[in-house]
Amino acid sequence: MSATTTTTGAAQSPAVGGMRRRVALPEKSLETRIWQFMRISGVALIPLAFGHLAIMHVINSVHDMNLCFVAARWDLLAWRIYDAALLGFAMLHGMSGLRTVAEDYVHQPGLQRIIRLAILLAGGAVILMGAIALIGGVRLVDIPANCI
Amino acid sequence: MTNPVATMSEGLRYRGRFGQWAWILHRVGGLGTVLFLFLHVIDTSFVYFWPDHYINWIMFYRTWYFGLGEIALVGCVLYHGLNGLRVALFDLRPELWTPELQQRSVVYVAIAFAVLFVPAAIFMGGNILSHLGG
């Protein structure tokens, strides 16, 4: 695939009638980058999201969940990095997907701009909340000593 | 704006078979996942912003009806992920793009989904039952 990913250089098109045609690929547009991001983040999310579900929603469950559990989990930096990767990839992937779905049904450019802006603002706020919590950690004065 | 009812009925009327069903489920699974994702990031961020109220979310999540929703969530993520992998693979390897393999790959996704989802759903369902009434 590397031959087709150069931004300005010529790439070989599939052989047609035994001939190979050289065509210049256009600059990658923002939409192309978003399309690429959806593939890359999607593949990255397979281990991240499947692993999260298996560990936090199947093996452990909401009945094991409390502040103490979160504090103990986030005591290990690796889990915070894992959760940060999941937060970033999942939110951006989901926001982009929401936009794709919305623009399949809403066709006025003005309305599409408003929807894109709303998704960006809402998604950005949620990412920010998640990031602050990941960095700040569990904020409770009286976490039991045997908790961590 | 396209009428959502018309969108739904046309979606059912158009007989795109395997590929179209895979696409509809991909959309439903993605939407279900992203809606819960927004909520889930906010509830987890309570451990920093409003730690005293974190347990209130968890108590709601412990209800049997949310438990059923959680099983649906696992189904959404599993299907969306497996089918997304199929889509990404065909994008990366366009030479695999034959109608026969397109259809067969949808069946492969359905099999892989069943293999992962059924045990998870049984396990989670058992967990809900074991916590009923206490």
C-alpha cells in the first residue's frame, strides 16, 4: 500500500490490459485524513474496547465498582494510559461517526455546520472531563487505607 | 431534512441483503455505543468532580434493566468492532472485493460475533440474576 500513500508523487494504478498507467495522486484532503483515522482508530479500538469490556463489564461488573475500585485501578499508571488511549480513540471515532450518520440525513450545508459544531463542542467537553478525571484521579479525602 | 420514518421504511424496503443488513447493524451498533460512551465518560469523571455522587450512578447501573442494557452494549461494541474490521480489511485489500467474498465475510462476522457474544451474554445474564433482590 505504500506506493499509494505518497501525497504528491506518482503512483501506479492497477494494471489495465497489461499496461501500467502512472497517475498523480492529489493532496490528501481533510476528509481523506478523517477516513484514514476512522480505519486506524477502529483497528486500535478492537483490543482497547474489547479488552475494556471483558475486564470491566464481564469479568468485573458494576457490582464490584466503587470509588475504591477506581482508585486502586488508577494507582497503576499503565491503566491510566490505557484508559487515556481508549478515551481519545473512542471519543474521536464516535464523534466522527456521529457526524457521518447525521450528514446522511441532514443535507442543508448550514445545518450540517451547526451539527458539526455541536458534536465538536459536546465531544470536546466530554473528552476534557474524562482527561481531567484521569489526571486528577479519585478525589476523596477518606479513601480507606486498605483500598489500594 | 430527510424524514426519519421514510429513511427507516426505505431502509427496510431496499433489498440489499447481506451487505445492507451488515451496514444497518453497523450503524445501530455504533450509535448505541457512542451514546453510552458519552454517558460513561461523564459518570467516570464523577470520581474527580463529584466523588460523593459516583455511587449514585453505580447504583443505577446495578439495576437489572440497566444490566440488560449493558448486555446490549457489549453486543453493539462486539458487532461494530468485528464488522468494522471487515470493512477496514476490504479497504486495505481492494483486490479481495468480490461479491462472493463480501457476502461470505458478513457470515464470518456473524459467526465470530456469536462465538464472542453468546458466552459473554450468558455470563452477564447470570450475574444479573445472582444480584436480583439484593
